[in-house]
Amino acid sequence: MVDLHDVRYVRIGSEDLDTSVRFAVDVLGLELMERDATSAYLRGDDRDHNICYVKGREHGTATGWEVASIAELDAAAADFEARGIPVHHGTSEERERRRVRGMITVRDTSGNVIELVARPMASGRRYFPSRDAGITAFSHVGLHTRHAPSDEAFWVRNLGAKVSDWIGDAALLRVNDIHHNVALFPSQRSGIQHVNFQVESQDDIMRSWYFLERSNVKIVFGPGRHPTSGARFLYFQGPDDIIYEYSNGVRTITAEDELTYVPRSFPLEPISFCMWGSLPDIPEFRSALNAA
């Protein structure tokens, strides 16, 4: 079983590269690190990049996850193949475009593209925001899942993830001590559902709420607080059918906590998503709550 260190990046196929980059810089508050005719690299922390937009929606979406070494990556590839899971070994061009030394790709049962990488590039200069959104780090991703139980099992059995909590069939999974690094939301499709950045304080969330309203950016959930992770949050709609989230105060589950921690199962109802009473204007959440 592979031991994932953390989520490293997301790759998003962009219908209009100019629009995606403008949103990430002017609205989200990321720093543009590099851009060419087909891709753009942006970040909100000390990593080389957190988001790579690739020209063309047909490229779909992918998430990148770091392992500790090339040797561990090779061992993970052998383990996947022994389990009958197809593995794609990254070409030199693919590794160069992801700014990593090693790379393999697998897919979960919904078809979500999961890239495991070793020795990803870091930046020697500090992150300089394009606007002061208070971003401190790229933190987690939400994925669409067509097969929630089987995708959850894939992450737990093959990627070493642990369930922190459930909301209905939606599993919140961790690969380190952060409450969740990936959330699996039942849906009719696969792909990235949302991208999260941590901000320094609740004040940053509220400042962005007013900023987004003035900028006519659609807010789809919040401000609110999750009863699962305890994080204060704000979700808003971006280009390419991707939702972005700012959050602050997420719970950690330390090695000591692991000795007694038991995942909680929250019912599929609005109060399980937000203890303050905010209602999500997000298709997967709305349809699930309506069905419930």
C-alpha cells in the first residue's frame, strides 16, 4: 500500500485559458508562476504550483499526490500492478510538465485521474499574492464519485487513506493529520468538484465574501462552519465548472488522536454540511438533500 504525504496539485482542462488565469489571479488571489501557449501554473504557497490550467476542456481534471521517494513510487507501481490496477508510468514530457522527477497514474472506480509523484519541485522564493486573500496553503480537493462506496474502498485499500467522517455516503478522507485531504461527493460524473485553499483567519473569509459579492462572483455556499472538520468556509463558482473554497480552522487528527478516534456518520441533511444554517447552492449537495 502506498503512503501518500499530501495533495500536491490539481490539473484542470480550461475552456478559455485567459479567463481561467484571470480568475485565479484577480479573484482567487494566486500567483502566476509560468505560462505558455497551452498551460499556466499558479500557486498560493511555497510549492512550485498548486493549479495547472491546461488549454482545452477535453483534457479533463487530475489530482497530484506526493510520495516520499522514487523508491516508494516504484514500490507503489509494483503493488498496484500486483493488485490488477492499471498503471501508467509518466513519460519524460509528462514529468517535466508536472515539475516532478517521478510519476505514475492510476484511476479510481469512477475514472478520476490520480497522479502519484515523487520529488516535486518547490519554489525558492516566497509566495507573493496577486490580491491579499489571506491564503496560507493549498489544502484539499473534492471529487465527484459515481460509485461512492467503491471509490472510498479504493482510497482506503490502495492509497492508505483513512475515513475521518461521513455525510451520508460522502466520505471525508485523510492521508496525513489534516481532517480531510480529499472528499468524495456522490454525483453523476467524475472529476474535480472543488479546490480548497486555507486562509489565515475568519476575517479573511468575511473580507473575501464582500469582495466576491462586489465582483459579481457567484457564492454557492457560506459563509458557514462545517460540523465535521470544524472549519469556517466560503465556496464560490469559478470557470471550467470548478468550485473554489476558502476555509480556516480545520481540525487535525494527530498520531495520538488516532489511538481513540472513531469516524462519525452524519445524516444527509443541511445541518450536517453547515452548523450555522447556510444552505448549499451546489448541484450534488442539492440533489442529494432533495432525495433525502
